Amino acid sequence: MDKDVHQGFETLAIHAGQEPDLTTGAVVPPIHQTSTYKQDGVGLLRAGYEYSRAGNPTRTALEVCLAEVEGGARGLAFASGLAAEDTLLRALCRPGDHVIIPGDAYGGTYRLFTKVAEPWGLVQDPVPLGDLDAVRAAVRPETKIIWVETPTNPLLGIADLAALASVAHEAGALLVVDNTFASPYLQRPLTLGADVVMHSTTKYIGGHSDTVGGALVTASAELGERLAYYQNAMGGVAGPFDCWLTLRGLKTLGVRMDRHCANATAVADMLSGREEVRSVLYPGLPEHPGHGIAAKQMKAFGGMVSFRMGSEEEAVRVCESTKLFILGESLGGVESLIEHPGRMTHASAKGSPLEVPGDLVRLSVGIEDVDDLLRDLERAITAATR
């Protein structure tokens, strides 16, 4: 696609990698639901495709689009976000290497590092990434990756990506950023110095809670080629129908994120005014400790809001009392979700340094009518604290 013509995010999301079909003129790329391809001679591949683990035209369209919207050189699509993470660790690390992870990382990421990669020989340290001195102190000669979430899941912590990129590169390490919560519409870590961006495309990029997927986007073509080798060798690739659904979701990411952010801001403001709520965690609030950095590196503050009730029992009752907010795991879909991280998405971190507060409630604020969402939460909080 001609970058001199198509520069805006929404234009890239709709058109990058998705030219009308040459045979039929269809404006939507077809689903190439095939495992193998006819070769024009022994070893003579038509359009470079031989077997769909190695490459599939529908997956290629998604990978090109992901690279364009993140401002990267190479995009790679996987069967899940954790499949993307695992492939990256196996490609870039060896037994004895060291990785710095967020002190409040996603529970699934923590489980992968501690239960899967650690027995293999990878060493990890959870560090509060908002404290640059703590990050510098944690760096070792064998540190290969500083792994970042910003905002973090579920405590909505903010890390300074440009500063962390400097710390990583001074140490000869790579900065890898899980950009799932922000999405490429709100934040582009590669432009701030990151080397790799990771996504659970299940979430905001897919946006409709109907497909599971993951992605890696690299700043350099060379690193992208290295990861592509491992993607094929390990085989955790996204299927063509999942790629097609993810591409369809990506087309509307911009307009959806605008509504997610507007609704989340209204929810955070309402919660801040409720005396039953102990604290509200949302980077869009001026009192949030990461507000200034988030305002600098994000277009808006996202659709995720967490809050603390003061007791675990009240938090659980709030989660069980909503009618419109659906009690469920995951996030980033058009529908609003509510969950208790300590007993649900982050149960794997219980008893660890990453254990989340028992009174924490996490919201994925959807794109419904905001007044309906506010009434639902207000009723639930009142019912839970009687």
C-alpha cells in the first residue's frame, strides 16, 4: 500500500494488507481455508505458499496490517497471546538468561514464566517498572529482555516506555511491550524505542469476544525474520478463520476505542464519587500516579478500570450483583465484563509476589449506553454494601 497516500490509523486498519481480491474484486480478503498449496514444479512455489503452518494468505493479510498499525517492520499472528509469548521466549532466550517482568504482571504471563520457562532454565525477577532505579538495579549481565505491560493487568500501572527502552538498550537487552490493554490505536511502543510489541488479539483488536489469537510485531525486519522461523518451527500459528475475524475487528478498532475510553472515563469518575469505593485505578484520573506519563505516551487512557472495595467479600458481592456487566474473564470486547482478579484471572499468582489485593474488582468497560452502565454499577455497589 502506498504510504504516501494512506497514513492515518483508521485507513491503515481498513486497507493495509487487504487489497481487493485480484480474481473476483471482492473488497474483503477471502478466507483461505486450506492446509496445502499446488506447486508449479518441484520446489517452485506459487506466491510463496507451500503449507499453512509456514504461511497462509489470510494470515499474511493480518500480519501485514498489524505491522502497519503498530509502525513495525514485521507482524506475526499466533493462536493465542501466550503462544506468541512462548515463541518469543524460546527464540530470544536460553537457559540461564534473565528477564525482568512487571511487579504486577498478568497472571497468565507470570504462570508462563514461572511454571514453564523457569524449569527450562530462564530466570525472572518481578520489578515495579514505574521505578526506573529499581529496574536498573535488577539488570544483570545475563538480562536479555525487559518485559513491560503498560497499563498493567489488573492494577493499571503505567511505565515510561522511552525511559525503559534506554535502560534496556544500555544493558544490551530488548524491550518487549505487551500492548494489549492500550491497543495500537492508543499507544505505539515501537515509536518510543521498544523492540517487540506483543498482543492478545483476542482482546481489543478482535474486539467481539468471538476469536482467540495473539501477535508479535517487531521494530526490525531481521528480528522479525528470526521470530518467523520459530513461529513456523513451533507451530502455534493462528488459523485462517481466526485471522479473518481478527482482521474484521481491527477495521473498527479506532471507533470502538473512542467509545471504550469515553465510557471508562465516565465509570471511573462515578466510582471516584462513591463513598463505598476505597480507591479507583484508572490512568485517566489526575490523581493516578502514572497519569502524566500515560498522557504523554497514550492517545487516551483505555477502557479498563479497576477499583478496590475495602474487603474481599464486598468485592465478590459487587461482581455477582451486576446485571449488564457480565461476570466473566477476558476483556476488550464490545460488551462490558466484570471480574474478581484474585479468584479468577490472577488466581495463578496467589501466594506469589504478584498476588493481587482481595478487594480488587476489574472492569472491561464496553461500548453500551454509558448511562445504563453507570446505573448497573451503582445498583451493584449499593446491593453489595448494605
